[in-house]
Amino acid sequence: MEDYTSSMSYEIFIRRAHSCDRDRKGASLDYFRNLQNTESGRLKISALGSAAKQLAAVKGYLEKAIAAFIKPRRGRKLSPVEVQQLEALLPRIAGSNSAAELLPLIEQGLAVTQPYKEA
């Protein structure tokens, strides 16, 4: 199994963006962990789909999370610099070919959005 903390970073980013519970709007570490394990050949469950299909879904969830962050709501308004930093992640996410390439982008997103983490 891949590193649990890397998939947890994915879940935290999605949950922080949407202020939602686990298993909503793609906010489950299982999506990212399944992708990692499918890519490495450790997981072969046809119901999950190919690694490419899972990668596309994870990228979509990340893109929607960034859009949610950029949209001002409930008193949360990112600075222009924060918006620019998050927007700069979008083409890099789109161009990523694996979970390993997404992970540093997720970590960057978490760093940018640290001031907005829920207590």
C-alpha cells in the first residue's frame, strides 16, 4: 500500500475547499489511494476502472476544489496572490500523468490554503 499520509493530503484539500464531510465531492482518501495502488499494480479491481480513468476523476475533483476556493463564500475571500497561486496549479494538474505528479501540487494547494483550514 502507498503512503497513507499522501492520500490524506488529498482528502484534506478537498474537504477544506468545500467545507464538507468525508465522502462528499470526492473528499475521500480512498480515491487517491486507489489511484496510487492501481498505478503501482497492487490493486486490480475492474469496478474501479483503469488508472487513467481514476486519474481523470481525481484531477476533476482537484480542479473543482480549486474553483471552490477561488469563489468567495462565507467570509472566506482569498487574496489576489493566493488566487494566482491556486490558478497556477490548474494547468499543472491537467498536465499530470500520475498520482506521484499530483502529490506535490496538492501539497502546494494545502500550503496556500492553510489560513482557511477549519478549526
